[in-house]
Amino acid sequence: MWSRFHVKMCWSRTFLTGWALLLLLHLLCFEAVPISIDKTKVKEPEKKPEEPPASVDTGLHYDRYLREVIDFLEKDQHFREKLHNTDMDDIKQGKLAKELDFVSHHVRTKLDELKRQEVNRLRTLIKAKQDLEGGNDIAVDHQALLKQFEYLNHMNPHTFEVDDLDRLIKSATKDLENYDKERHEEFKRYEMMKEHDRREHLKTLDEEERKKEEEHYEEMKKKHADHPKVNHPGSQNQLKEVWEEADGLDPEDFDPKTFFSLHDTNGDGFFDEQELEALFTKELEKIYDPTNEEDDMVEMEEERLRMREHVMNEVDTNKDRLVSLDEFLVATKKKEFLEPDSWETLEQNQAYTDEEMREFEEHLAQQEQDLNLRAVDLQKQRDELEKQQEQLNAQKMELQQAVEHMERLKSQKIDPPPEVHVEGNAIPEAHAADNQLHTEREAQPQGHQDIPQPTHDIPPQEHHEQQNQDLPQQGHPQTHQDGPPGHEEVAHSQHHLP
């Protein structure tokens, strides 16, 4: 964690190098090379590049952005000095954020870049979430959705201002205070789900298998509970055990101030949450072994969290989520440190009540019912869509057939006969030839007509049809089929005129 700016976030990293240098000078003073040794033949140890302490993930979704901002602010000497001298309450109230106006231009430029990258990251997350929810075609209002991220000013996505630092400090402080509570709730859900799955599995077994499974479950519980006594976290006995086994020192020589210096790993004068949790590793190893079937590592981390919270509640008197040397020394004089009560582990404190388990299973059943109804509804929608698709495919096929039929007709179409214009009126050529035929008949003498006259034995209609059959033989076009209605009757009456 960052000490004093996490919540004092972590200016101490800057002073780690100086502390190491002082320690080196101290060692040189007491371990000087003897005069009798030829210094020219003494090989100096190779200097290894100093590695910065690893940053611990806070668990916040904007953890990387938070750490990068703090790292760059620490590079500014003015801001680093203000951070070192500012009270925790002043930091929470936003007084430190005002010092941003006095940092170097290079730092401000880098902070602007970090903010733009963070805004782009959030927009990408919003878009990805929108795609997963099936809203690919819906316009995304990024400005409205960015309001939910309180740790930056979304109205100004380009520059990092005092308001951004103030928001970042206050959001991190609030979110970290609620983080432990959220972790406890998540662990409770984990435990209830594990028990629910066990019960559901038992339902699938016959009576004999169920009995064996229950016996195995009880055996694992007893095996897990069979461990050495766990010391009360933060007590004298617990710290002396760390002093002896981890530090390799005589428990009779236990000194609280020395112990604090040894385990203040970043040398900032405070125990932060991670440094405290590291003190409980020996106790947790008594209870949990990752190679054992009966030991759950998720439960181990919950136990670690419980231990750290307990010590913080007893020792952190100013509630800044840090334990100072003074707070630690005061705690070592209390009765709770010298004569603590026994510590009850998780197996002695079930994470949930029977009522919570009942409500949890009811909630799961309701969720399953809702999902089933949703699945049925989706299946109906799918069937309806498939039916509509079939109808569309049928219509598409009919339309395709109609288009092909029209194409065939278009390819087989015969051009109409040319038109003859008489006195401005278009008359079909066949009609004009028919009129010419009747004119020639009237001009010929009666005895020289080649067309046979109808006999009394042939009815007028049959005589007319016979004429139509004889006309092509004389070289005249057959026109009666193309004449207008009544044309055949007119021509027949003209033929029988006296």
C-alpha cells in the first residue's frame, strides 16, 4: 500500500534510497577494511541496481491510474514536501489538492496524458459493456455514462486539474473504507454458494452414496479444525512468535520498537494494511495448507482480513488506516496485548446465518425461474422469427419466379407490324390492303371476277370463311383476323351488294 497517501499514499518510496545510503555508511564505519590487507587486491562487490518496492494492488478498478498519478506527483519536490507535512484530515478535506498548481510543467503535462488515457479506457469499457448487452446499434452517450466515475472530472477529459486530484483523493479514501465491507459480503456469497452446491449435489445421489458423502464432509471439517492453537492477532505472543521464527531472534529479547522497525518494510514510520497482514502469515500457516483437500485458500484470505481489521480497530486510534510507531507502542502496554482472549477462527464463526442461507437459496430459485421464463420467451421469439423467415423466403421465391417469367416474355416478344398513316390517322397495313381489295372488286366487270360466288347450298357464314381461305391464294394478305370489330360483317355485306 502507499502509506500516507493511500491514505497518505506513498511518498516514502522517495526516502527509501536515502535510508539505504545511511545504512551503508553506518556499515562502512564499523566494518572498515584492515590496513594489513592490500586494498588494490580487494574486489568491491558488484552493485546491483536498486529495485523499487513492488506496488500493491488496492483492488480498486482505477488502481493503475491512481498509482501512476501518485508516482508522478512524488517526482515533484514541492508536492512531496507538502505531502510529508500535511495532516491526514487536511488531505481528506482536499487541501493538498490545491498544491497541484505549484508542481512543475513536466509533471502537469504527464498528468494530462494520464487522464486522457484513463478517459479513453473508460470509454472502451462502456462500449464493450454496451456490445455485450446487445446494444451495438444504439448510440452511446459517453458523457452521461462517465458521470458514474466520480474519481475524475469527465466534463474536462483533456487536462488534469485541482478538481481531478481532489476527486481522486476523496474517491480513493471512500472506496477503500468500503472495500473491506464489500470483500466480506463477497466471501459470504462464496460460502453460501459452496454450501448450496453441496446440497444440490447430495440430491443427485442415492441414499447410500449420500451417506458416504456426508461422512466424508464431516471428516474434512474435523480434519481442518485439528490445528495448533492460533494466537490472538497483534498480541505479545503472536508478535514474539514472528520475532523468533521469521526474524530468528530470541523471544526473551523481544523489543516492540525494534520489531516495528524490522517490519516497517518501506521505512516510512507506519504499518500499512499490507505490512500488518504480513505479520499473520505464521498464524495462517497453522490453519491452512494449499495441499490439503480440507483447506480452502479463499477462506484463508478472509481469515487474514479478519485479523488485520481486528488489529486496526484496536491500535489505529486516529482511523487513518495506518499504525504509527506511537500508536503501536501504546498498544503494547494494554492488557489486550499482554493477556489477550483466545482467537476464534472461521470454522468457529460461520460467515452466514441460517436465515441468510434460506434467503440466498430463495433468491437463487427465483433467479432460476426468471431465467427459465426468459429462455421460454426467447424460444418463442426464435420460433416466430423462423416462421417469419420462412414466409419471407417463400415470398422471395415467388418474386424470383415472377421476375424470371417476365424476363422470358421480354426475350420472346415480337415487334408489332408497321403502321400506315392516312390523312393523319394511323391505320394498320392489313386494313388498308383489305380496303384496296374491295375497291378493285368494284372496278372489275361482273363476269371477270375470279373469286367464286357463293352458292345457294353454302350458308353465308361458311361462304365467308371459304373466301378467307381463298384470299391468300390470290396474293392478298389475310386481314379479317386483325380487323376491328364488325369489319367482317361490313365486308360481307359489300360483297353481296347487287
